[in-house]
Amino acid sequence: MNLEYTLPSGEKVKILNDRNIYLGTQIELADLGVCYGVVADTSFILICSYSVDGSEPEIVIYKRR
């Protein structure tokens, strides 16, 4: 789920640190070709959507504690 997201400014960023461990799950809506990812640690929750192949990632909610 550590995909590269495009911010409204056009800047591309990765939110997660590859060295950290997170709680997370993926919900796949195969009929629609979209997945929702939910990932969190003690300081934030991230909900994102992306296509089944991992392209077109989009942040739905990013909330810091």
C-alpha cells in the first residue's frame, strides 16, 4: 500500500515508511476494478483507493491523531 500519491499541488509523495510496521487491510471490489486500502499506526489512519493493479492511487482520508 505504500504507493506514490499525487497531491493537489502536483507533487508526488509516499506516505508510509518502508521500514515501519503498520496495521492494514485491503478491500477489493473486483467487479468495479478498484481496491480500498486501510492502514494505520499509533499516529495516523490512511484510507486510499487504487485500481486492482495498483495504479491510479488516491488518498480518500489521511487523519493524524
